[in-house]
Amino acid sequence: MVLQSLKNCLWLSCVLRTPKAFFWSTASGGLIIQSVSNDVYQNLAVEDWIHDHMDLEKQQVLFLWRNSPAVVIGRHQNPWQECNLKLLRENNIKLARRRSGGGTVYHDLGNINLTFFTTRKKYERMKNLKLIVKALKALQPQLDVHVTDRYDILLDRQYKISGTAAKLGRTSAYHHCTLLCNTDKFVLSSVLRSPYKGLKSNATPSVPALVKNLFEKDPSLTSEMLLDAIAKEYAMQHQIDHHINLLNPADETLLPGISHKTKELQTWEWVYGKTPKFSVSTCLNMAYKDSVLDVKVNMDVKHGRIEVCNIDLPEQWLPPGLSSELVKSLTGSKFCPNETTTLVTTLLRVCPQDDELHSRWSLLCENMIMLM
């Protein structure tokens, strides 16, 4: 085991020191790459880099990668509608927005990601999915796996083990998909369940499905076996050498400009600000002392920022001046608990020192933060 690890380290060191021109020209017709990083932003940035920079007329690419816990939403999706953001924050699970369409997925190290790069003319997602199925059956012939018309891969005719998304550029294209191997299904189902009420949006909604891990069906399988089988099948179909090139997504010598792409994918403006316009119309049931107060809240959110905000509550419970001050501060701010908390903290410093009013206003502010 130690010897093998040493060999892997030596090989990785060799790959990372290989000049850029040689690395990208090691094989004609096709190239198989595996990321050494488990960072979702770095791996998504590699997809962007290959799509933008490689000559896919000369060389098709299969990119293999795995991520530490992360939720990845499609380009045209609403994160508040798709997942439990509070749970993500509490469990240090990253949220990323990819540049392709499709639905939301949960990634962890029990999930394999595959990206097939071609020219737009050669783009064919069904062919790619059938390649994966063929590799799985070559590894374990007894597996009942097949591709559906919706471009999913099902296990035992009912459990989804792979979903698909794609980006079609002017001349280049990529199709990426997942493969559930040993993902934590409890975390998956928890984080992909939105607790937010009253959201109205034209964003692309995800379609829920029954899922199952391949390792539940066959515990003898490993992620390495699956990666190797898929790489072999890809190499055979493209008539190239079965060789997986390890890639460090942070290496600027191999991927000039990659750090800029990675940073861009982490920004609030990309992850949240690219959300299609949506509205929030809900009623806060605020428990105060021995009573429950219903407060109606209506907001329009554009580019992740609150464009319009209305809070309707009885004047006798809180003076209109105080609630309007909150509305004024929220308008134009990010629909974000951290920014709202900062705003509220500042407002509470100038709030009347009357204990009753202070308690009521604090309660209203806390509930507004919980909306986000």
C-alpha cells in the first residue's frame, strides 16, 4: 500500500511538471483526464477552460472528477427553491452554480462525475450514456442498468443512478453526468429539500426521482474500478491509449487563467446573483408572549437583490416608522441572511430603548432573516 502510494505520488509529480504543450498533445484523437482536486469550483472551472481553450476538432476529451460535499445547481435555477441553504451553511457544504442547464445534484466523494467534450457537431449524449452502461456491464454483467429517453441511467428499472446536463457552445460542447456509487443518501435527501415557502419563480425546477447507490446493489465495486472501466471503454471506442492523465486544476502552467475562472464561480454574484427574478409572498406566524401574530411579507428579488419589499403588520404592535425603516434598509440589499443580519444589527442600535418595542422589532428582524 505504501509502495503504491509512493508510485502515485511520483506519477502525479511527473504529470504536474510536464510542459503544457506536451501534456495536451500526449494523444491524438482523444484524451482522458482525471482531476486530483475534490474542490467543486476548481473542477467546474476545468470544464470551462477545456470548453473555451481546447481544439476539440483534433482531440475529444473525457474528464473524470469527484467533489467533497457540495450542491450544484443548473445555470437557470433558484437555490432557495432547490435546496436547504441553512442546512448547507450549518454543515459546511458548498453551493455552486454550473454553466450548463439541468437540475440540482448533490456531490460527495461517493459520486463520480464525467464530462464528455466534443465539437458541437459530434455532440451526442445518448452515445456517452450508453458507453457508461456498456462499461458497467463489462465490469458486472448482472447489473440491470439502462438509459432512458430522458437521458437518465436507471438501476433495476426504477432507481436513478445518473442525471445529465450539457452546454452547447458555438463550436464546442460538453455533456456531463453523475454516477451514484456510495453517496450519503440521507444528506442528499436532506439538503435537496427546500424549506422556503411562498416562492414564485420561472427558474428551471428539478424533477425528483428515486435514487440508489451502485454499491448497495454490488458492495464489491469500488469507485476506482468504475473509473477504470469507463476509461477503458472510452479508450476502446475512440481508439486511443487507455491512459488516465492526472490534472491539478490549480496549475496555471497547464491551464493559463484557471484561477480567475475558479474565483468567478465562487462569487456571490455568480452563485446567487444569476438567479432568475423571483417573488416571495408569505405569512410569518410570530409567537410573542402568549399570542401569535400574522405578518404578511411580499418581496420581489432580482439578480439576488431585494427590489421591492412590503411588510404588513398591525400599527398597534409596532409603529409604522420602525417597520418602514426596516423596509427601506432591505430594499436594494442582497437576499442574504448575512447581509440582512448586518443591516439589522445596525438598525437595532438606533431602535428606541423601550424594552417592549425593542423586543418586538428584534423578533420581526429575526423572522425576516429566517426567510433567507
